[in-house]
Amino acid sequence: MSTTLLTIYVLIWPVIAFGVFVILLCSLIKDLKNAKQKGKNLV
């Protein structure tokens, strides 16, 4: 494997992890808003 491909492979994982984090954060915010509208706790 060439150095360039290995570098891209190693650097893409933080981007994927950040994307998953953003999706989870957006879902959490959505759930918090829905719980607040219904007057319930999130837990």
C-alpha cells in the first residue's frame, strides 16, 4: 500500500467518527425538544 493511500485511510477515520458524533448529537437534541414539548423527562 502506498504512503498516500495509507495516509488517506488513517485520516478518514476521524472524519467518520465526527460524522457519527454529529448524527448522535442531532438525535439527542431532537429527543430533548420532543420531551420538553410533552413535559416529560428524557430518561
